[in-house]
Amino acid sequence: MTSDKQNNLELPNLLLSVLEETFSIYRLAPDASLPEAVSECDFYSLSKTTEELSLVCPEHLAVKSDKSSPDWKCLKVAGPLDFKLTGILAGITEVLAKEKLSVFAISTFDTDYILIKKQDLTPAISALERTGYRFE
């Protein structure tokens, strides 16, 4: 990956961190109720469509779901990020795709999160660091 400058930010020089928890990703019915404990978590993500409710939360929570995928670690891009910035997720996922590592991406108002399987964490960090990304 080249170190193209976009909006005065050198994308490969972004600071990333790894959240401590291990997460599960759940697919629930669109009208499903969430366990109360979810709202107490430091990090969770909820997306709703007419077809499904997707939940990302710490794997220690007991969530009844149609489908689930456990053992995900979460990389956080240091933010807040300006909405004018482009290519942040594309740059990170390009590096991980070249390593054949699957991702689940989440964006919030302030920043981006990239979930990768727990067994892929070390190779993901190595690939990102080789490309110029820094970890705290």
C-alpha cells in the first residue's frame, strides 16, 4: 500500500488499538429483544434492517439468536475522525484482504472498528504494522 496523503492525513500512519474483550456477532429476528446486560457493556454495536437485527457484544453475554459467530477481536482506529477523510476503512481492509483475513467492519460517528477472528489477530497486527499502521 502506498502512503497516499488524503486531506493531510497519511492513512498508513493511523493509530490503532485492540479492545480487550473478545466478541460474538449475532443475527437475531428484527423484532428480537436484547438482554439488558448489553446496555452495560463498554462496547456493543446494533444494526437493524427489515430482515434482521445484528448485534456485536462481548462473548460472555448469553444471547439467544438465529445464528452467531464467536471469537472476534476488535481493532479501533484512534478518533475522532473528520467526515472529510476518505479511504480509512479501505486502507485497513486492503492490507487484511491481501493476507486473506476476513473482517466485520463497524463505523460510529467518531471512528471505525474492524473485527477480525481471534486466531487472526497476530497476523493482522503484523501485516498492518509492516504497512505503517501503529498500535498503542
